[in-house]
Amino acid sequence: MFIGKRLKEIRLKKGYTQQQLGSMVNVTKVSICCYEKGARTPNLETFHDLLKVLDITADYLLGMDINVICEDNQEYSTKLSKDDIEIINQLKLRKDLYKKIVEEPLRVIDLIEKRMK
């Protein structure tokens, strides 16, 4: 999933306005604003241009930039976003809830989803 928050973060770090970045990747300021807010996703060509101009990886912009190695010395890894890791860390602080999610993840998620409606 494209992470608009990260686009804004790196744009500001590089010192670009939305207008400047838009000009560099041939889109409007409004398009950059929509990307950052998550209202729109750039097409593949624009996505590639953003990566080049901002000197970042696709993994970073997609939120897949943190390697997580599995337990038991298995020879594979996956990548998680900082947001995913923060969710896990917050859940672990609530031990009872974490235990229930580990035991019955689908059931607990369904209950949370029903409560949100």
C-alpha cells in the first residue's frame, strides 16, 4: 500500500514544496497533495519518478522497509512498516488483549470490526 505520509515526510526532509515536487515528476501540486493525503495513488511512471527524484526505494514508499527475520532460524524474512511494528508494540503492552489475538486472531478482529460499525 502506498504510504502518503512517507511521501510528505521525505518531501519536507528534502525541502521541496508540493509545487516543486510536482514539477519534478510532471504532475500538479494538487496531485502531490492527494498522494500525501492518501486520496490518490500515483501511476507507475509517476511512482518511479518520485523514487528517482526523492532518492528512495519503492519498499520505503510502500511501507515495507523493515526486515523481520522469522524465529527458529528459518531462512526467510519479511518486511513490515514502522506503523505495523508500532501496532504490534502497542498490542504487546496490553497483555490480555495480545494473548486473545494470538489465540484467536480472526475472532478478535471480527469483534473489533463489528464494534467499529
